[in-house]
Amino acid sequence: MGVSHIKLNKRAANKVIKLAIIGFELQSKTAMDLFFMQHQGVYGLVSTEHADVLIIDMEHPAVKPIIEQYRHSRPIVAVTATENQFSEFETLRKPLDGKRLIKAINQAADNFVPEGGNSQKSVNSVSTEGEKAFQEYQKRLATDRQAMADYKTITSDRDLNSSQVRKRFQLEQETTSAAPAETGSDDPVASVEAAENNSVESQQPVRPTVAAPVERKAAEKRPQDVKARLSYQMVYECCGNAPDVNMHEPDQRRRVFFKEDSTLLALLQQAIVEGEAQNVPIEITGLPGTLAYLNEHKKFLFDFSEELLIPLALTRFGYQELTLKERPDLELDRPSLTGSKVSLIESDEMIWKLALWTSKGRLNRDIDPEQPYRLNAPLDFERLLVIPHATTISSLWGRHSLSALEVVKVLKIHQRYVFSFMTAAYALGVFS
């Protein structure tokens, strides 16, 4: 969802509108949290029972009780990735962006007609203590249901604040001799083990002053032996779950492309170009922490959780929200930062990850899926994040000049895996 400067109407400027975000996955909810934090004088995030407007992901299986509970007493923005039209509510199509979301919130509030004519009377008018008790029971019941539905999201949020954050994209060697082949199922991880709970980050020693950079050590194994052991959530973040589309139908074809402009990925690539040209470290300012390119070492340095990079990769930033700044004081052994943890990552590894997260199964608009391409350099999957079928795709494109659609046809795999791989490889500049 895009974060952009928005011209707010007079009604919103005079009152803080209380919002509840219901049913969204972690990265979408985090992106909306970041967006509304920038407009916290106008919008506030609260629990469901205290909200003025509800923003609901209609594809979440557990939101139906919440909708039934509040449909006649609250304006609802119904967010959907389908073609369904929810006539009772304000319907908003995915993917989200700031301007459309603000417009939907305002329209939902303006068009809402409560049952009985007055929403305050509908919600608050009770004549007996028994009715009050019953309403309190209904609120507690709805809260319990929502808590159960958001269990995984809450667990993930706790992990983000823990000192032992899980390494969600850690590569591990398979214990079996071969991975099972993909079936015709739409499940993107039918042959992938969920090993997220087994990969926990080691506790780093606490330092009282400037934190020392932490570098990742590559596993000592051949690229063809590397397998990705990713959970469903991790594969979804890199490749999404969109079905294959008919590329000859304009309406369907349009869905598979995204525009790289105004994304963090584009800024990373600009930082590399600027750093090499000026021969000085370049920082990307405007982020919730320091993210800089160290030209001398061909590495990126950052002092915030890698988890936050995932929603930032999907964010479309407004004009001048992110800028480049020369930082000659940043050095590998003296990063001049005071964060609790300073991380270093090779530039190609960072670009690869950001491109996968930005793509999420889509194709960079600058790429022609019918044009033949061929890899002009090998990809080091000892370090780069491995998505499903990555080594097979790399091997095929390394030996033959093929289009993206031809790779899909030859390997008989979903478009989303090929599109994510191609977008990331294109960002690294390894296609010819």
C-alpha cells in the first residue's frame, strides 16, 4: 500500500477518525499502520468495538462474525482482491494505495445509514441493565473471535519485538536427498517444509556504545545442493499466491505488472549508482532508521529489523519522501550509529531480496514477457534467497535464450515463480 501525502477534507481535519483494521496479513497490516502513523492527527487505530470505521479484508475466513456484529452500527470499508461488489459497504479493490483508502474511508462514513436512523442511538440506547449486560457479552464474544482470528498475526508482532527475531529467510541444507516435484495444485508450498520455528536467531552480546556490524556467513555448500526451506508466509511474501492469467487478455495481463518507480527498490539501485559515481557512502533518508550503501565494500548497512523491509518494499513513496544523502562518516568498522544492532549485507543479496518482495509474483513493467532473455552471469544461491524452482529456472535460463512465458511452459510451473525470479534477476542486471 502506498504512503503518500494526501489532501484531507475539512471533516477529517477537525476530528480524529478512529479506525480498526481487521483480517489483514502481517505485511499489509504493517503497511497500513505505517501509513496511518503519518496521519495520526487525523486517523487513530483502535480496537474493533471503539472504532468509527472498520477496514475489513473480506477474504479472511474469520471476519464474518465481525461483519454480522457491526454491519448496522459501523461504516465498513470492504477490501477485496476479487471482482465481488459489496453493496452494503464501501468496496475497495486490492492492491491498496493511500489516496483510494482515504477516499473509501470518507465515503463509507458519509454514505453510512445506521439501522433505525441514528448510529449512536442504535449502539448506545439501552433501557435496562439486562440489555447492557447482553451488549457487553456480545462485545466480549466478538473480541474473542477476533483474537483467535488474529492469533498468527499477533504472534508475528511479538516476534518482531523480541530480542531473538526469527531469521525468516535463512537458507538451510535439505536433510533429504531430493525435494518432491510440484503437483498441479495451486498450493505454492506443497513440497516445502515449514521450518520457521526451527531457525531462531542467536542472541547477540549487548554492547554499551556503538553496535558492531553483523555479517552473514555463507553456508559451505554447492549451489545445486542448496534448497529453500520456507514457510507458506515466506513464499507468499516473495511470490504471492495469484493464479496464472491469460496473457492474451488485456484485463488479465495488466494484473501481472507493477511499476518500479517510487519504490524502495528503485532507491536502492539509485544509491548504488550514486555511491559508485561519487565514491562515497550514500544513505537513503526518510526511513525508520539508517539504510546506506557503502561503496568501498559493495554492501548495504542498516540498523533496523529486516522484517520492516518487507512492507517497505511494497510501499509506493510520495515525491521526496525518500532522498539520497552523502554520508562520508559511515565506515565498515566505525558505522557511527547507535542502534541496538547494525547489519551488513552484500549489495546483490539486498537487491535480490527487495526485488522479490516488491515483485510478489508480478513482473516489472519494463520487462517484456514475450522477449527472449538469457542469464549472462551465474547466480550464487549460497547467499541469495532461494524461492521455489529457483535453481531449475536459473539452470534453464543459463543454457537457453527463452521468454518468461516459454520458461513457464517448459517447466510447467506457476507464472508467479518465474515472474518473481525474472524481476529479481533483472534488478541485478544479469539478463542479456
